[in-house]
Amino acid sequence: MPRAGLDRATVVAAASELADEVGLAGLTMVLLAKRVGVRTPSLYKHVDSLDALQRGVGLQAVRDIGAVLARAAVGRSAPDAVRAIAQTYRKWALDHPGRYAASIRVPPPEDEEYQAAAQETVQVLFDAVAGFGLTDERAIDAVRALRTVIHGIVGLEGDNAFQMERDPADSYQFIVDTLISGMRAEAANGGPDAAPLHAGEGPLPGPPTPGTAAPPLQG
């Protein structure tokens, strides 16, 4: 019989903590069984396999990330929302390396629950850039750029790849501010097919339209 009070949610939570300690690749059913105080076969009453366990860790991580990013962005203007999201995402990922690694696994199309959670998280990014007044295509480009910067910095920083005598946080802020400047310039120029606006040539775009719907996570 499984340990009293042990259920799937408890198993996934323990696996998430363990993954942060040993890395997602180091997470095994044997280690998890020791952590929760049961024999290894007992875990299979709650999860079908190691892959299913990692999927559970990833799904919960995606939900957690979406929640913390939404809280960080609420009530902020587009530039401040992007900065808050970038800083919050970086901190969360560095504080939870195993969960972060699980969260960036691309779910299969048939995993509707995971796809829905991923869509909600990516939508937070689209809502943040919506205030710049970008076209739909450029909004996708902006979200992709932001995700690339976040994942790239976190991955390199997590591997201790930055050895120069400058705080990676300062470089990260510079990159995020550069992205924000690019978004502002793109919106001011009227989109990818418009001729650049020079001083006195015309007004800046009007109020932003409602947020663009997020495409699939792997976009």
C-alpha cells in the first residue's frame, strides 16, 4: 500500500523539488521513492513512468510560471510589463532549474491539457507586448525575441558560462531594454512594410488594439 496521504499531486511536488536539487536529468524513480519514503514500485500507483513524472513536473512548472508572470505584469504599461516579466522569469528559472528545464519541453499536440497551460503562459507575453501597438506578425516576432533572450540568458547563466567581470543581470537588463527600444521603433515606423517615419512626417500610432492571441507554444 502507498504511504498514507501520498497522491499524484504530492508525488509531482516532491519530484519538482528533487529536480531542482539534482537536475531534471538526475531525477529518477529510485531517488524520488527515497524522498517520499516509499518503495519504488509504490510510485507507479501515482505515475505511469518516469516520462509521465517529468511531464507532470513540466505541466505544473508551466502553470506556476504563467501565474508569477501574470502577477508581475498586472497594472503595468507595455515597457514596464516586459521588464517585469523578463526579470521575474529569469529569477524563477534560476531559482528552479529542474522545473525550468521540464517547462521548456514541447508537449505533443495531443496533450491538450499541457497545450492549454502553455498557451496561457505565452498569452501573458502577448498581452505585455500588445501595448506597443505592433502588427500581429511583429507581435509574434517580439514574443519570440523575448522568449529567446530569456531562455538564452538563463541557459548560459545556469551553466556558469558568463566569466567576464560584469554582472549577467546588468547585461540582461541591457538586452531587454534594447528589445523594448526595438519594439517602440517598429511601432513608430508603422510595421515591416512601412517607410521609416522621420521627424515631422506623421503621428505615432494611436491607442493599442486588444492583445494578439497566442499561437501554439512551439511558435
